[in-house]
Amino acid sequence: MVNTGISLRYIVRNYSISEAILQYRHTGRQSRIDAYISKQKLSLIQENRLAEWIRIQDALGLGPTHVQIRTFANQILLAGGSIAGVGKHWLKGFLRYNLSVKTLQTRRIDAVCINGATTEVIQA
């Protein structure tokens, strides 16, 4: 829009965009996400596939734990030829940028419910 002759101030006022960010983009500066893509361990495609795997596992009733997700991510890296795994805080960042994946706390099942689930009760 800036290239069409519309002033930066007009865009800031009417489209609720920060003037500083708009100025940065106009001069060619990259966003933080774009600037750090080359430093990511997993590519965007790999992260999207990992998020898809998590959603599938959850739909099957087998939602993976944090340890399982980290292990799977490390296996992806090893298959790609990397010798280093994901970092200590990688999962926190992964969950922050993949909003379709959520962490759920497990709930303990009361012993009465477990012991009460007999074949006769379930069939009835």
C-alpha cells in the first residue's frame, strides 16, 4: 500500500499498525519470526507435520506427553542428519507458535471408578 502512494501516517491511523513496525518493514527490515527461521532446528514444514501428528494422536485418544513430543522431534532431526537434538526450552517455543496444539493436564481417575468398571457393569 505504501508503494501506491498512500502515506505511512494514513496507514498507521486507519489500519491499527504500529508506526515503528511499518517504518521498519518499509526500509526492508524482517520480522523476528522471519529473521530467525534459519536458526530453527526444525523447518516450518517439519513443525507443521509434528503438530499434525500430535493432533492425530490426540484424536485417537493417545495424546502424547512432552517427553514423547521431544523424542519424536529428536528423531526427526536424526533422520535429517543432525547430530544435535532440540534444545531445553524448544517445546515451550513450539507450543507458543503452534496454537492448534495445547497442553492438557491429566486427571487422576478415582479408584472407585476404576474398580467399579467390571464387565457386568459395562455390558449393562
